[in-house]
Amino acid sequence: VPMGVLSCMKYLMFIFNVLVFAGGTCLAAVGLWVAVDPSGLQDIVAARAVLSAGAYVLLAVGIALSLLGFLGCCGALRRSRPLLLL
């Protein structure tokens, strides 16, 4: 396999993992915002108790995606197979 193809794959995997990390961080931020200060969404959250529990689900999924994206970025830059398989 030519070296240029491997380099391109490395940077594409890095960019994809950065996007996963950014998305996870945004989900965690929204989950934290709704869990800590639901006054902006008080009418919606007060109407359904499931939505208040959904804030914690968003927080957990966001943290998991952020961690996964970070480890993927490290794995792509270092060409570490175990980190990429994780």
C-alpha cells in the first residue's frame, strides 16, 4: 500500500474522531444544561418526567462519545491498533 494512502487514511480517521468528540461534547453540554438549569425548558420538562431523565441519558451518552472520540484521535495519530479497535 502506498505511503500516501496510509497518510490520507490516518488523517481521515483523525477528522472523523474529532467530529465524534465534538458531537459527544455538545451532547454532554446540552444534557448538563438541562439537568442543572431546566428553567429554559421548564414547561416541557415539567410536563413529562421522562424528559428530565433524558437529560441524564444525554449526559452519559455525550461523555461516552467524547471519550471514544478522544481515544480514537489518539489512536489515529499514533497508529495504535488497540486504541482504534476500542
